Amino acid sequence: MLQVNAYAAPSATKDLVPTLIDRREVGAHDVLISIKYSGICHSDIHTVRGEWGEQQYPLVPGHEITGIVTEVGASVTRHAVGDRVGVGCMVNSCRECVHCRAGEEQYCLLGNIGTYGATDVDGTITQGGYATAVVVNEDFVVNIPAALELDVAAPLLCAGITTYSPLRHWGAGPGKKVAVIGLGGLGHMAVKIAHAMGAEVTVLSRTLKKQEDGLKLGAENYFATENPETFEVLAGSFDLIINTVSAGIDISAFLQLLALDGALVNVGAPAEPLPVNVFSLITGRRSFAGSMIGGIRETQEMLDFCAGHRIAAEVEVIAAEDINKAYERVLASDVHYRFVIDAATLA
């Protein structure tokens, strides 16, 4: 066992605190990664506070991990010592179901094994990236292209792939009109990626507070949803809407903004159900869908796409001692647009 420094939530109601955790020995197909940066995702907060179900504590969150390979198992072929690598939201899956075989491990029929808070193959609970090192099976480790710095690449392992996957699946590209609901950690990546794909991008945010940012990130248009006229002016406008917010919104109203055969895809994950008026769907042959992250193959594709288009997350790098303050700032929407922990401050 390797003991490493980490920050963990001792319970659903207490601040994260410094701790020591054990990492398993490097197996034949494992790589040991010296973590350099770990992004803070809104889902980290939902999870450690028990808002998405009961957890086992202490719990180390973090699934936006970048670092350097420092040791490889005897049978590893994908990675070598010194490689710049990343780990996203999952660290294993059954490998055998139809979805895993298709490279869609995120939809594993037996449930993929999450980077933290999940039961691993050895029966232990996985612990995430708010730590100085991690051991991961080589098949769930991706390469970080040289064109991406490790700090700005970290959020791509969740926010990047979470938005890239539905944009690619639903065909964002030239001639398509794409709207992004919310301009936060997920939303700012959706704007950048959709723009790079060639779509005409519109941001739908509650206010115009971030309008200047949205236009700089690649949006052609920006509308405030607190203004009722927005829903009149934009009715029937979009081929695709990506909803990135993890809070309750009037989905039926946003569905009315879709053109014929348009789709509204939820990537934000609010704790409460989102009621839908079925007439908002059937009157325009519209679809209301959801999307998770992406498989490992698609995650690598996303990283290569971002490197090729010079796309990176907008980050604020923080020390480990500021994690709890960062959580409060995330909840107050006071971040532009992703906090990233410098793992060197955990040592």
C-alpha cells in the first residue's frame, strides 16, 4: 500500500480536512500517477453532501485529474513513466457488456466504477483526485496532448467531455443553431466546443451579468431568461439546446425554443425532478434527452480536439487549504469558471 496526502469530507455536513489515504499497490495493468492538478466539479459538492445519495465517509472527491506517470505495471502498454496523463469520472467498468464493448463505458450495464465514492473491484471504496497520487488501470487513463497545460486540461476530464459528447452525438456543426443554458463550469466549455465545431452559439443565462464573457468565449448571441420576451423572440429557433445547470428550471418553456425535431439535452443533474408538459414535445416533434460523460475513446478524442483548436478551461488555481472556500464560491456562482487544486499544496 502507498499512503498519500489528501483532503476528505469526514461527513455530509462537515468541511473537508487534510488526511492520509491508502492507494493500492501497482498491479500488472495499473499506472501510478503523481497528481499535479485536480478540478473542483459541482458534482463533488452534491456527492460529499449526500445530495445524490448516501456515501461512505471519509470521502475524497475529485474526478478531473491530471498528472505524470511515475510507475507502470509489468503488463502496461498504453502508458510509460513520464507521460502526461489524465483520469476522469470513472476508473473501471465490466468491460463485457454491449456498451463497454462499444466504447461507451459510461453506460456500462453493470454500472461503471466512479473515480470516488464507488465500490471498486476489490471491494474498497474509491477515493478521488484531491490527493497527491492515484493508482488507476491503464485502460481508464488518457493522454494529455502537449498543447494543453495540465492545470487548464484538468476540467476537460469532466466539464469538457460532458459537453463534447452530446454536442458530437446530436450533430453540432456548421449550419446548426445551438443554445447553452447556463455559463458556468460546464456551460463555458459547451460554448467553446460548440463554436469550434462550427455551430452558431447562443447563451441563455438568467441575467446579462456574464454577457461579455460569453461573447468572448465564442457565443454569437446572449439572452437573459429572466426577461419573458426572450422566450417570445427565440421561439422555435434552435436545433439543439444543452442544459448545463444543476437546478430546477422550466423545461417546458425551454423546449418551446426548439425548432422542429430539435433536442434539449440535460447534462446538469439537479437533485429534484424536472416536470415536463408533454405538449411542449409533441407540438414540434421535439426531444428531451440526457447525456453523461463519454467513454474513454471519446474522452481522448475530445482532448485531441481541444488541443487542435486551442481550447482549454478557464481556471482559478487554488491551494488545498482553500477548498472549502471554493465550495462556497461555486454555490454562489463566484468562479470564472473552474477551480483547480494545485496538488503540490497537499504535500
